[in-house]
Amino acid sequence: MTQPTPPAGRSDPLYLHARQLVLFHGDARIARLQRALRIGHQHATALRDALCGDILEYHAHDASWHIAKGMDMTHDPLVDHKLAQAAEWIGNATCMVVAAGAGMGIDSGLPDFRGDNGFWRAYPALGRQGLRFESIASPQAFEKHPATAWGFYGHRLNLYRATTPHAGFGLLRRWGQRMPQGCFVFTSNVDGHFQKAGYPTARIYECHGSIHRLQCTANCSGEIWPTADLHPQVDEAACLLQSAPPRCPKCGALARPNILMFDDWQWNDARSQQQRMLLDMWLDSAQAPVVIEIGAGRAVATVRRFSQRMQQRGSPLIRINLHEANIHNPHAIEISLGAKEALERIDQHLTGAGNPGQDKSQAD
């Protein structure tokens, strides 16, 4: 049965929003469209009729509506609208939290560890041994295979030191500098790139620690120290440390990165807890900061859980994720783009609105 489509149905300003709602809820009831879009019955009916042949099918035998089979759930016709809306939220915000996961660093050239295949492409020697990320990123690896464990972490330390953070880091920093209450970073990344991009150390919470700090594998004194004097020489083809491994200056035991690993009961979280205390103090004075979550996946959902808690506190959420954005979510702005591209396109809207993403000193 062919449903009549109002002449202006798909040109209706609410059409794409109705489409988003139906896909998110899997529900094409008129009542839901009325409530969500705050429109009358006739308007909601016209919108649903217009969706027929796009994302909806009408089954005449039982007078029911269903989402069409084979729908492309990754195409986002609202992306330009979302970028403009994100710029509006950021331009009007008094403060901001950047919640960053591993996807934030990919546009800087850092490897993507998503899935075993992604990890083994970055570290083929570990792939040949069948070692998964969870196996090598563990305190047990330092006990059983210290040269391999330090081959992996030594290579990462050298890589992070040599890599320049992409332009999106600078855009976020400048947006935060314009806000009266500034910006705080919550990140699961251990690469130190927010510090490298010029963010104040006192405004960064590294919830999984930092590769630029060391601790004793025996945790003999609870001390944490910088890697400034550590310059690991790594056989990258074999993923093996060639130089002497770092040692605890107190007891001489093997040192390890001050990073929260898998099944890690030995992690010294003293530094991270100090950072968390500073974040909590800042949040006590911040007025519902806009949260920009970038590259945070579901596999290790620490950053996503933080963003959800911030939403519960009343913060608006902008989620940027190339692979794991739920682009049909009407409760947040979710943008299915890479970090750098999304941030640059948002900044174009800010600049076009006369609110450029640059310091006042640079504009003078």
C-alpha cells in the first residue's frame, strides 16, 4: 500500500529530526513523534508518511510500520546541522571538559589498537607470538617477559615523544581559554599529548596514568618518578628492549610505566588521585560544563562512563567518534567523524559566527 506523502514532507524542517528519532527508538508511533517534536497529530502523521520509502515500510495486512530492512545506519544527513549546533553550544559555554579516549591520537599518527588485528598490525612481532594487547599490557608481562614488555612500552614511549599532537588539540585549548571558567581534560590516554600541546598540568586528569612516569614493580616506597633519563633502545622487528631496563632508584627492582594495566593490582595511583582531586574541586565550581568526548570507545568504557555521569549532572554532551557514535541519539550531539576533521569543522562555524578559535593575543 502506497502511503500519501505531503508535498513538503521531506522538505519539512523537522523531517531529519523525525528520522533520527525513529531510528534511535525503533518506534514509528505517532504519539512518540508528537511528544518528542512537540507537534500536533496531523504534523506527526505527515512526517511519518514522508518517511515511508526512506527508512519506513508500511505493511497493509496488519496496518503496521517497520524500519526498512538493510537501512544504512551509518549515514548521517544531520552532520552539518550537528556541527553548527556543537559550535553554538561551545560558543555559549562558560566552561568545558574534554573527555578523550584513544581515538583522539589517531589523527596525530598514533596506531589504532581496536581489535587484535589492529594491535598486531602495529606490533607484528607480538602477533606472531599470539600475544594480545591485554597480555602484554599487564604486570604479569613484566614478570615473565620483561624484555618484551619493555620492548612494547619502550617503543610506545619513543613514539609518543616523537609525535606532534594534531591541530585539534590546539583548537580545543583555545576554545577553553576563551571561557570564563576555562577547561579541564579527562583522558584515558597515557601519551602526554595534552601537556605537549600546552594544556596546564593542573587541568589534566590522566585516569589510567602516564607513560612518562615510572614506578617500582615491587612498589617498595610508593615513589613515582619521570622518564626524563630513560631512552630505550628497541629492536622494533622483534619488539625487544636492547638497552638496560629501568630500575627502581630505591631497591633496584625492575621499574615499569606508571600506567593502569589489565589485572593490575600493583598500580600506584597516587599521582592520578591527586589529578582527580583537582578535577573534583574544579567541577564543584563549574556550571554544567559542556563535555566534548572524543574518540572514546566501548571496549574500555572509562571515558564514556565519565561522560554519562557528567550528563546526569546536567552537562550537554558532544560526542565525536568515527566508528562508535550513535548518530541517531537525540539526547546528545553525536558526530561520526575523526577528531581532527570534526574539531576543524566546528571551528569553522565558530569563526563564521565571529567567535574565532584563537587567542585574543593572536588576533591583535
